[in-house]
Amino acid sequence: MHQTKSSYDTKKTDGTSVVNEIPIQRESDIRDNILRESLKHVTDKGWTMEAIRAGVRASNQPTTVEGLFSNGYDLVDYFMRDANAKMATYMSEKAKSGEKQGSRLLIDALKYRIGLVVPYANTWDQALAQGALPQNAMRGWKNILDLSSDAWHGAGDTSTDINWYSKRLILAAIYKSAEIYMLQDQSQDKIDTMNFLERRLGDFQTLGSVRNSMSKSVSDAGQIASGLFSVVRNLTSRR
């Protein structure tokens, strides 16, 4: 009989199983609990395996579970997925209450989303730099495109033509440019970043045409690439 996976079947480096050392619990739940605890250590330890190890200790898990995490980007990935889910919930609640709709809901939702990053602004350059690495790029792009799709869906967009793809790429570029802007923002509570994001989204809404917005999104993409290059260079120079 096939046994349902209810615990880790991860192997230690010496080839022995750690299954007997870990409580019977869903692997994804334990991983999420550890990563949730790890976020509390990001301010001091960054988006690193060191922060994840602190999360393991705080979760009262054996050190053998560290083998379930490949690198510090697992923590970034968890944060981004969790933040996307929180944004989707925010949009659903606002739409159901009738408090916000359409473009206003879209703008406020993305401001809410970047607001979740603000507490980690001092270390977010490290998160972006890790996301630019080849081994992490696929997860990073999936999360930012999921963010864009969730935002449009929450705002009531149901298009299925070529504009579906274009609008999501444009929104992803605008949002990512705001994260780059945030790295240099010295204003209280990153209010300048919020205003920057609202202006850019307002420009997109005012233009009203995906085609007319594409050239600006290309410019955003260039700024993002340049910004990420600077982030990686700066981090490398610190070592």
C-alpha cells in the first residue's frame, strides 16, 4: 500500500533519514512556520540561512530540518508569496464592502503591497540582489507576475486578449520600479515611494492605452535592470 507522505523524507548528508526526528506534520506547514519565525530575524541577519536557522530554533525544530532550505532566497520567496496572498485578501475585502473599486482599488492595493515591504526596507536590496541570481530568477519572476495578475483580477479585469499579458507586464514593471525607488527613499514611512507608485500608476491609467504605455514600461525595465546591477555591485563590494 502506498503510504501518504505525512512527514519529511529528507535525508541527512550522511544518507540517513531524518523522518524519525521530526514531528508528524505536513512538510509545507513546518516550512512555513519556520520561515514565518525567520522573518522576525531579517532586520538583524538579513535574508540569509542564518535567519532561517534562527527560525528553526524559534520553532523548536531539530537542526536537521535546515537541509530543507537551499539558501536565503527561500525566505524571500516565502515573504513574497505571503505578501501577495495578503494583498489579494485586502482587495477582496475592499471590493465586497464596496469601499473601493476599479483603478482606485488597484492603486491602493499596490500601495498596501509595497507597504508590507517597508518594514524590511533596510535589507530589501539584499532580497532583490538574490532574486537577480540565475538560480532564483524563476521564482522571483513568478512571484512578481502573480502579484500583477492578482492585482488586475482583484480590480475586476477580465480581459483575455493580448492586452492581458501586456497589462500584467506593465504593472509588474511599475511595481518593481517602485521597489528600486524605495531603496533610496529617506522620507518618513517611505511616503515618497508611495507617492511615486501612485503617480506612475496614475500615468498608466491616464494614458488608457496599453500600447502607449509599453514604451514607458520598457524604460522601467531598463531602470530596474540598472538598479539591480547597482544593488548586486554594492553588496559584492561589502564582502
